[in-house]
Amino acid sequence: MRVEPEVEAALADGRPVVALESTIIAHGLPRPDNLRVAREIEATVREHGAVPATIAVIAGELHVGLDAASLAELALADGFVKCGVRDLAPALARGLHGGTTVAATAHLAERAGIRVFATGGLGGVHRGARETFDESADLGTLARVGVCVVCAGVKSILDLPATLERLETLNVSVLGYGTDTFPAFYLNDSGLPVPWRVDSPEEAAAVLRAREAVGAPGAIVVANPLPADEQVDPALHDRVLREGLEAAAAQGVAGRAVTPFLLERFHSRTGGESLRANVRLVLRNATLAAQIAAAT
């Protein structure tokens, strides 16, 4: 594992560091906007008093923190595979480039000694999982890593009630930031209650410290909703989702292929609204994560 000197120095000095995933840059955003957004995310973390540590696999080597050239390569080069935890060893053995998912980033952040991680939205239980058993590896990883994950809830195309039930079963603590209801990525309110609420970075940091004191094994998820006036229009969201599910069924799209199919429809059928919301929520989460890291 190669830890960038700035990140290594910050960790050694006990200064705040925020881990950032790389899948959103390598696979989640269109070029060349993804490089601009990657730089904005890192700049946002710095502006709020923490050191950014974007995590990725570069030429078969784990990188915790990227220099400018590596960040540009992540955003603009072809051939980056999507790396969950299970994919890290094969990718390293073959000398590949890889963008790390929420699960892989959380796993590697903990190994590097980073306690706070900012992302967009979590994976979760997929629609129809009763038949397919399709569930994101994010959930199992969050059950064992001791990090604070700041996100905008779970992607709204998933089965949110089932996901919250799984997080409860896995003993993952879920905090609503300034809200009593769980956010749904593009939407600021899923209508589902959160178990606990915090209203400041200091409160979230106190929960993280208390988790360590009691020896709880899992992550702290801080669900940070978009403001109502920045979410995707709910009527537009519901129409695109409904039509996407109908199209998937008509075209025989099933299992793991459903989620990328639906996300692509959101990108193409919302007139840029989903992309705008995605970028905005990631920047908001980077801000909050840096504030929590500084308060920890």
C-alpha cells in the first residue's frame, strides 16, 4: 500500500484525513467533468480543514491519496476495473488499474488508519432480492469496518426498507444528519425513519468516539440529505424510475444488470438533473466528512 506523503504526514501528526472513493470518478461521472469534480471534491475537503485521500489501484498497487497525475489518470484513462473488496487481490496480482467501490474504499481506509470516509450513496438490497439474493457488498463490509461513512443515504433505485433492515441486522449505526428521515440519494426524504439523529459535526464525532469506547464492530453511517430545493424533482424521479423498471422487464434486464440500466436511464432521461444532484451531494458529503474528521 502506497500512502501519499501528505496523507502519511497528516496521519502521523493526528491531523484530520478524509478517505474518498474512486469508482465515482472512474465510472460514475462523464468525462471530462469527472476530473473537474474530483479536483473539487479534494479542494472541498481541504477548505474544511482536512487532508483528502482518494483511494485507487494504480498499476497493481494500492494508493491511499493520489498526486495530480494519478488523479488525472484515474479520471481520463481507459481500463480501470471496478474493484470491490473481493476484486482487490486479482487486480493487484494482474497489475491492473482499479476504481474502488464504497466497500473497498472503507476497507482500505481502515487499514490505512483513516476514520472518516465521504462518498455519494451506499449500495444496498436490490429490488427483487427475494429471488435473486442480490445485495451490495457494501453492507457486509460496513458491518466490520470501524469508519464513519458520510453519504446521501442509499441509491433510490434500490429497496430502501430492506436495506435499512439489513443495516440493523448487521449492527451498523445509522445517523440522520439534521433529519429524522432517511435520505434516498437523489431525493432528500425516503419517508423512512432513521434510528438516530445528529445535528452537528461534533455530535457525529462524539458517536464515532463512543463506538470505539464500547468496541462496536461496524461502521457509523451519517446520512446527509440534499436540501429539498436541490434534490431531483420527485415527480420526475418517480416517472423515470417507473418507466425504467418497465423497460427493464420488457427487455429482459435482470439481476445485477438492473442497477446500471436504471442509473443510465436517470442520466439520460432527467435532462442533467440527476448528474447535477449527484455532484452536489458528493461535495456536501465531502464538506461534512471534513468537519467530522476535524472534530474527532
